[in-house]
Amino acid sequence: MAKGTFHRRSTIALSAKKKGSESRSFGFKKSIYAIAAAALIVAVGVGLWQRELFNKPVKAEMPGKESRCSGQNVVVRSPVNADALIACEGARDAIEFLASKDLDVPNDVAIEIVMKLPPVECSFAAGCYLESERRVFILVYSEFKKFKTWFGVPIDRTLYRSLVSHEVAHVVAGFNFKILTPSIQAKEYIAYITQFSIMEPVQRERVLSQFPCEAFEGDWQMGATIYMFDCMSFGVRAYRHFLKLANGRDYLHAILNGEALVE
Ligand SMILES: [Zn+2]
């Protein structure tokens, strides 16, 4: 669909090829199905700990050059041009999707593509959004690809793009929340439904087919514990829930207003 262009901050302009079938991603399937309640408690604990650290400034490895995505309020810092181009596409997809649901678009989005994510804050993930600094960190594609699969399918650049979309959706959602402390499930619901919505249909079906789980039936099923237990299944079930809604736009705004998916 969309074509994107990407400009070096100076004068060099790069054109992005038509986006293929890409999508986003997030944490790796931690095979914790077999882990019992004790492990679940640990997982939740880690989540809270990470959230606490989100409030502290982070010194991340500074990657290469800074570039501005053409036509967007998005700046990407990346050591790899090709990755920056994909980041621009993923950011554009997320912003366009959420703007189509009447979310406001932030006037600045910063994406840093790095060889290594900031420690602790981003453990077990291929990308993360640091709320306190409003910065997105994404692994360089070559590192992401080392995971081999994501959402149960082989990693390619389309999945990489969807990873960026997920994280940028966090930025946009953060800009639109009307409540001070939205729940984890509220933030992740918006990020995941954005990620899946912007995927090319063929790839989306490929990913969804890996998860035979049913749609969430309602808010009461979408707790933080469910998310922490298996974030990918949470994402798929959230997306299926979103598809069933009579008015997805209104539901998103209910989340942003603190009327749905509250703690
Ligand atoms: Zn997320």
C-alpha cells in the first residue's frame, strides 16, 4: 500500500519500496504454557518492575544517523538505512490507522534502531516504548532475524515493519490517553490491534492461524495477568475481539477515556 520516502536530515532522500506484507511484533513467545502459577507471579512481578524503571531516564546505545521520514513527524535514528526505511513505513501505517479512528497524531515521534535494546527495560522483546521519554527502541533487523520466528512464523521484513507499528501505536495511544495511568491491557490492546490491522491480509492470516484461540468476549477477560502470561495470544485474541465490535472506533475511545480496560 503506502509508499514511503525517507530523508536524511541533511539533504539525502531515500525512497522506500512499496510495502510488502509486513507486520509488527512483540515479545517472543515465551513457552510458559507449561509453567505453573509460580512462574506467572514472577512474570507479573517483572512487569511491575519494568514499569517502575520506565520512569527513569535511559541511556541507550546511540545508533547511527538521524533521518526524518518524508511527510511525517517521525525521526528515525538508525545505523542501517534499510531498517530506517522500514521504520518509516511501520510508523506511517500505525499513525494512519489510528488517525482513521480519530486519534490525534503526536507532533513528534522518535524511533531509535539499535543493535541492542536498553537492558532490563526491554528484556525479552524486539522493541519497546519508553513512556517517560516517549522514545521507541527497535532492534536492527539483522538482530531481530536471529530470533528466526515471531508469532510462530519466520521473521521477514514485513514482520519487522509490524513490530515498528506496534511500538509507534504505543506512542500515539500515549498521546491520546485521557487518564493518567492506563492499564497494561489498555495500552497493549491498542498496540496489538494496530499491528494486526495494518498487516497485509495474507501475512495476517498466516500469523493468526498459529493461534487457534478465541476472541476475548469482553473486558472482564482482558486482564494484565492474561497479557503477562502470553502476550502474543493476548494480542491475537484482542484483535479478534476488535473485529467483532460493532464500532471499533468508539471502543478505542472508551479505552482512551478510561471507560474500558481499566485496572
Ligand atoms: Zn506493546
